[in-house]
Amino acid sequence: MTAPYTTTTQAIAKGVRGDREGGLTDLQPLICESPLMMVAVLSVLAEVASLPSREHHPERHFFGLSVSDIHTGKQGSADDLPPPIRFAAQFLAAQANGDRPAAYALFDAFAERCLREENDDLGAATAALYDMAVISTLELAKHGNGGRSR
């Protein structure tokens, strides 16, 4: 079995250097290997993406979703988000909270729906989590201190 952590972090590094497509291409063999490998890749992406938030909050902090309409600023619902973005955000929050059973249950339900509907929403969700991980890594690098406030 390929080491998902190393390959995934190297793919994130490509994204940080501006090679998004190259990074996503590097993840493809892992994602196609098995559902277990795919959820491992998604877990690494979510851990990296949530690191700045987890670094800025106390250990027992609970992360949830806050959705706002970009045009009106009014509070919305996660149900208003496109399915790939909703899944990525929910999976990220579950991982940030250390609730792996919830993250895995979300993955199982979403992957089953994607297979049943024969769509590429899982690919779009993976790309969204990848983008979040790259942005978070750039944010950590910008501060140069592991994301902690100075």
C-alpha cells in the first residue's frame, strides 16, 4: 500500500508552488486504489486544511459550519451549498473535531450517492479539499510560525 501521507503532502507542496493540476494528478493513483485509500487521502487533506484553525483555538474547541450568502450576507444552511462543497466542508469539520467515525460515515454516504448517480462530485470534493489544504499551507507559510499568533 502506498503511503498516502507522503504522497498527499508532496501533492500539496506542488499546489503551493502553483502546480495545482500536477498535485491533483499525483493524488489520482491513490484515489483510484481503493475507497480506504481515498478516505486516507481526504483525511490528510482535511488535517492540513484545518491546521491553522486548530492551531488558533483551544484543544476542546468544536468546529462547525457557518454558511453565509455572498450577495446578501444573510446566514444560510449547509444544505444550500453544492454537494461537493457541502461534503468537503462537513468532512473537514468532522476531521478538525477529531470525529473520524463521523468523517468516515460522511464519506461512505457521499461516495455511495456519487456511484449511484454516476457523477464526479467526489472528484470535485477532493479538489475542493485539496485547494483548502493548499490555501491553509500558504497561510501557515505566510506567518512562518506554524499558524500560531505572534
